[in-house]
Amino acid sequence: MLHLPKLGPDARVNALIGSGHFLSHYYQLCLPPMFIAWQGAFGVSFAELGLAMALMSGTTALVQAPVGFLVDRYGARRFLIAGTSLMTLSIAMMGLATAYWQIALLAMLSGLGNSVIHPADYAILSGSVDRSRIGRSFALHTFVGHVGFAAAPPVTAALMLLIGWRETLLLVGALGVPVVLSILWQSRILVEQKRPPRGREAGFVADLRGLMSRPILMFFGFFMVSSMAGAGISSWLITVLHSLHGLTLDAAATALTGYMIGTMSGVLLGGWVADRTDRHLGFIVILTILGAALMLWVGLVSMPQLATIGVLFVGGLAMGASRTPRDVMVKDAAPPGQLGKVFGFVSAGLALGGAIMPVPYGMLIDAGRADLVLVVVAGLWLVSLLFVGSTRARFRRAPVAVPAE
């Protein structure tokens, strides 16, 4: 008789938290495949359809930091359950919408539910996972989010062709039900972050002052500027490679996919490294400089298609590997019991950076200077190092006990 191995507590925590994070990212990119169908169903413009995406992302960005305060004060589990439920129910209800305003409202509600994910997830992971494996846990968390992004457009489009857009939204929304039930069922293994003893909690003003401290503000700037650079790749790499170096659209799309696969692979590599060294800053600096140099090379030098894909894969690998050490540095800089608000605040920098730069990049291309897009991307990555290099963790991590292989 076949006996399946039992998962340990750390693995079960990673599976529960990772499932919610996968859905969070999947739901963010399951809407664009709906646009053509929605345009016919509701008689709206593409600008109005884009507004639904902006409302979802904007709500998450605005509410994320305040939700982090609530997570730290009242506990992460209840917010994780409520946020995941709201996020999934909102997506499912879009399948029953009869007017565009309902889509817009439900997009905002889904964004509100999504705002819980990062503050609650990192607070629970930090309290539940053994310290010697926290880097790999953070890496897996980031990795499954990337898988959600990658899976959403093709899977959603395929389901639409098979069963229609309304049924697709009802189905993908329903995927959240077993996730929420699993979190409820296994909630006893989700350990909250350590908080100060009762009577020693800081008040709101003191919490806000801690959030505005130099290390946390520098991390916010690092996240924001890094995201400003990343927006040039996700939004415009295909256009730049096609117009500047003459790659076909298929080849340019393949090159972007190569970069994304490199990034996802690098995230897992970075988690392994983060558990084996305390020298996170040096690791981040070296990899960021390498990634910037490779992106500059792609922008300035015309190469054969295969070489372009290879260079972009290595560049994605370098940038992906730098992300988990970055997250561990943020954890170490956060005061005890304040991981929710810290991760909520610095993660808002990612959304802000992603919103700032797509238009300026597009203006460069409109002005006939597509050659400058990847130069700006490389420059912003180097500028981001000025922020992370200025951070000083106020709470140093304990020595890492490296587990035996």
C-alpha cells in the first residue's frame, strides 16, 4: 500500500499561505482576457476597462499600509481569512454583473481583499516557520505569486473559449473557497508574529513614527525605484526589442518569457542563499549591478535572437535572486510585532513605482528614443542601490544555524 509522506508544520504553513498568494496574483491578471467580451457586453471603451484594473491596484496600494496596522494590532489570521474571502467572492460575483459599474465596484472590493495578503502573509510566515528556513519560505511565497501572474492570462483565456466569460469568473472565484476552508481548518498551525507584552504596545503615533524611521523609508524607496525599473521591462520590452533590434513579435515575446522564467528561478536560488549567509546587502548589490549591466547590453547591442533570450534569462536570474535577501532584510529591520505594517508600507512602494513609469517610458518610444528605455531601466536599478545601501537594520538577526543536508 502506498503511504504518502506527511508534511511537516513548515511545509503546511507554506502551502496554505502560498495558495492564497497564488490566487492574489492570479486574480490581478485574470481580468485583461475579459476585456473584449466586456466591451461587447457592457458597451464601454478600453479606457474604462483599464480603469477597472487601476481601481483594483490602486485600492490595494492605498489600503495596504493601514491594513498592516490592523494586522499587527489584532492578529493576522482573521484578516487573512476575511481578505481572501472578499477577494475571491468579488471575482466570482463579476460573473453575475449586468452593468460596468458593478465590475468597477467589485474590482475595488477585490483590491481591498488583496491588500491583506502581504501584511498578513509575512507576519504569519515570520512567526510560523523555523528561522533557519525563513529565506526559502519567503522565496517560495514570491515564486508562487509569479506563477499566479504567469498562469492567469493563458488559463483564463482558455476557460473563456470553453465555457464563456461569466462561467469562467464564477469558476476561478470559486477556487478561493477550498483555500479559505483549508486556512480555517489548519489555522492552529498559523502562528502569529511575536508581539510586545500586553501593556507595552506602542500607540498609533509611536507606530507611525517607527514606520517613518530612516531604514523603513529607505526600503520603501528601494522597492519603489526597483518597481519603476521593472515596469519598463514588463510593459515595453517586447516593443523595444521589435522596434529597436528588429526582432519579430513572437521572438520578442519569447525573450520576455525567458526573462520571467529567469526571475522565477532566481527567486528560489535567492531563498537558498538567504538561509546560508548574513551578507544580504553585498549579495543584492552584486546581483543588481550584474542585472543592470546585462539590461544595458540588451538595450545598446543588437544580438541574434537566441543570444538576446539567453542574456535576458541571466539578467532575470540575477534580479530574481536578489529579491528574497531583500525581503529578509526588511524583516530584520522591522521592530518586534510590526511586520504587518512594515511589509504593507514597503509593498505599497511596489504598486506606486509600477504606476509611475509606464507613461514616461511610452513617451520615450513615441519620441523615437526606444533606445533609451532599457538605459533608464538599468539606471533606475543602480539608483535603487543608493536606497538599500543606506538602510541599517535596527534589529539584527540571530546567527543562522545551517541545517545538515
